[in-house]
Amino acid sequence: MDVDHMAHLARMYLDPEQVAEFKNQLGEVLRYVEKLQELDLTGIEPTAHAIPVENVLRSDEVRPCLDHDAALGNAPSSFQGEFEVPSIID
């Protein structure tokens, strides 16, 4: 892995000391990944999360809401059945 190339892609300037430091750090990461690849993972299913994740959103159900006239009744101003707002572009 070329640290200079990665820095260029990230549009980062690294001085020679930083390049050397990042090369050492990336080397350590890659050595650790090599150690992990030695493990026998036969029969273990891949997971994206260490604990089960559940959808916290409520189900999408049709529920009663304000009717059109009631919603427009709360507006300071309306025009032809729509909310009227001040112009922001001259």
C-alpha cells in the first residue's frame, strides 16, 4: 500500500515523517489482518453487527390526519387552496 498515493487521492500533504509514521501504522494493521486470516472460521456465519439490530421505525400505516381545509385554516394566508408564503426571490 502506497501512503503517498493514498495521501494524493485524499488531497493531503504529508511530510516525510508523517509518511513514515503512516507506513508503520498501516503495516501493523496489515500484519494484524494476516493473523486474523489464519483463524479457522468454518461454520461461523459472517455478521455485520456484533449484536442483533432491529428496525426501530414504526410500521407504515394509514392514519387519520388533518383534512385540507383544516390545515389551510391554520395558515396566515392561502391562495387557491394552497399555503401562501412570502416571496424570497426578487
